[in-house]
Amino acid sequence: MKPRITVITLGVDNLERSLAFYKDGLGLPTEGIIGQEFEHGAVAFFDLQAGLRFAIWERRNIAHDTGLDVTPPSATEMTIGHNVGSKAEVDEVTKQAELAGAVITVPPHETFWGGYGAYFQDPDGHLWEVVWNPAWDGEFGA
């Protein structure tokens, strides 16, 4: 398998609420909800770095499309890492997420491995890590 991951999709319970969080609260660029003309198709895409998109799609529609049952969500199944260029940017992004309605699960702090990071949950409980890694200094712009 060649590494060609182009879309990361999160299941959400309320598409409009999640759209507002990611678009208005975090400022991610999007054209908004598309595919509403299809019974299970309403989705929103956000452009990230070149070649990668982030999507939100209602959990019930993912279940329908995959033939699986909707299961209880678990925040510890995965994290999404948002790497930034400085400790100050960790503080800024964490505050922005909190103002957008995120639950800060771990406030910004020095990490055991020499970095600086924080964790927050979006309105559906998905866990995001905002982190500055000194080994990657300069890769994400300060």
C-alpha cells in the first residue's frame, strides 16, 4: 500500500453543530455542507495542507454506508495531532478551541519528552492534541 491518505473523516452526531465548531470556531476553510440532496450524503470537507482534507459526516450515515451498527463513541480510540511552531501557538490554539466550545481535557503543559502540548475534545468528544515538538522545530512555522 502506498501512503495516499487524502481524507480523514470524523463521525459526528450533529453536522451543523460540528460545522460551526470547525469553521467558525477553529477557522478551518470549507465550502460548508454538501450532498444534502442524497439521503445519507450530507458532509462537510475542510481543506488542510496540500493533498489532505478533513471531513465530518453524521455517524448514522457512516453506519448506513458501511453496513455497521452505530456504536457508542470512545474518545480514546484515536487522537488527531495538530502540530504547531511554538509553545505560544499551543496556548493560542487551545484558547481558540476553548472559546469555540471545546472541552480542554489537558491544559497546555511541558511534556515528559521535552515538548509542549494540550488536549481538547470537540463537540462530539473527538480528542485533539495541540503540540509543539522541538525535534520538528521549523517544520510548522513559528
